[in-house]
Amino acid sequence: MADQSIFNVKYPIIQAPMAGVQDSALAIAVSSAGGLGSLPCSMLNHDALHAELSRIRSQTNQPVNVNFFCHTAPRFDARAEQKWRSILQPYFEEYEVDIDDIPAGPGREPFSHAATDVLESFRPEVVSFHFGLPDQELLTRVKSWGATVMSSATTLDEARWLEANGADVVIAQGIEAGGHRGMFLSADLSRQTGTFTLLSEITHEVNVPVIAAGGITDAKGVASALSAGAAAVQMGTVYLRNNQSAASSSD
Ligand SMILES: Cc1cc2nc3c(=O)[nH]c(=O)nc-3n(C[C@H](O)[C@H](O)[C@H](O)COP(=O)(O)O)c2cc1C
């Protein structure tokens, strides 16, 4: 059943956070229109995070979701670096790409106390995570200002884990989902199912509200997810061609 009261928004629609292809402009547009806009924060340094949240709070008084990753940051491995470079070398030559001319992109930072220090002054209504949840100390800090915490599950096991470890809402992220999926208990793709199968499994087994994400692009898809037990939907790819998206024509 649709349950807008979870997020205090008019429509049971969450604009999916999409790191690298959107910023506060899309979040502001969606929240102002009655959905739940999301700001992807994993690629923002703390000054940028502060600036983006200031922009959101100055342009809408509606609820907003901020999204972070909870991965363990990989350590630089010179051998692995050398290996992938040599595998791709024929393509660099074919397309005359000098790899040393390619500037390094921003990394993906795991959620931290420093990020929470920035969030505390803005008190975002919803905080969502990818790749599990932060440790209990960080989670307690996030919940201290009343934020609703959600995270993505790509399997029933992950949904059970999220519920047991403090998620207020679970996002059932099916295999159709665009971008990357937030798997964190297993990397075995054969265990993942489509959005509607996963939604049904999770709604039967967990007690917190469940959001459907993956392959939903229109009103019929939204209605189907709600009638299958989703409290709301989270849609990403469908927003990429929106005027407020920062995706380039080649993304
Ligand atoms: C380009 C792109 C980037 C994404 N980046 C994130 C992200 O930073 N954090 C996150 O939680 N989900 C991310 N996702 C996944 C979305 O949250 C959501 O699960 C997905 O978009 C739903 O499937 P759909 O694209 O078919 O609507 C991303 C999705 C896309 C398409």
C-alpha cells in the first residue's frame, strides 16, 4: 500500500540518488513537485556537501533524501592497476587514447563522522545508504535528528539484515535497476531476481515499509508496485533525460 506518511510527501515517488549524473537541481525539482528528491553524496567533499544542502534548503522546504555509500574503500594496488591497464592496452592503441592524459575522477567516499557533522546542521529528513549500513555509532547520530534511514537490498537475505541492523525502510532493488546495485552480502548475481519477485519476497518477510526500485518508468509501473505491496517506488533511469539532470548526451 502507498504510504506517503513515511516521507511526508504528496506522491509515493522517490527520485533515485544517482552519483555522477545529478546534483541538487534535480532533487530540488522533484521535492518541490511533491516527490522525494535525492542528493547523491558519495562523490562530494564536505565543502560541496555543505554547498549542495544549503542550496536545497534555500530553494525548497519539502523533505529531501541524502544518499551515501557504506563500502570499505579499496586500497590502491599497483599490480591490479598494471593488470587492467595492460588488458585494455589494445583499445587505448586502437582509439589513440593516452591513459596518462585522462584526469582521475573523484573517488567514492564511505559515510563518515565528518559527513555527519555537515548533515547535523541541515537535519535531512531521509538518509539512504548503498552497500549496507554504517556502524551503529554513526547510525545513532543520523537517527538523533529524526531522520528516516533506508538502504537497498538486492536479495531477501540483505533485506533481513537491513531490518535487523536498524533500517527504517528497505529498498527492494531488482536486477533491472540502472546504475549499480547495492549488493553487500553476496556478489553472486545468480541469487538476484527481478524487482517484482524481490518485492514480493521482501514484503512477506520483513516488517518495515518496502520501496520498489528497478525498471519502473511510468504510472502503470508505479501502480503495479503499489498494488504489489510497495510503500513507494524509487526511479532513477527515467530521470536521466530530465532538464535538471546533469547527464551528458554520452552518459
Ligand atoms: C546512473 C545511475 C547512478 C546511480 N547511482 C546511485 C547512487 O549513487 N546511490 C544509490 O543508492 N543508487 C544509485 N543508483 C541506483 C538507484 O538508486 C535505483 O536503484 C535505480 O535507478 C532504480 O532502477 P531504474 O534506474 O531502472 O529506475 C543509480 C542509478 C543510476 C541509473
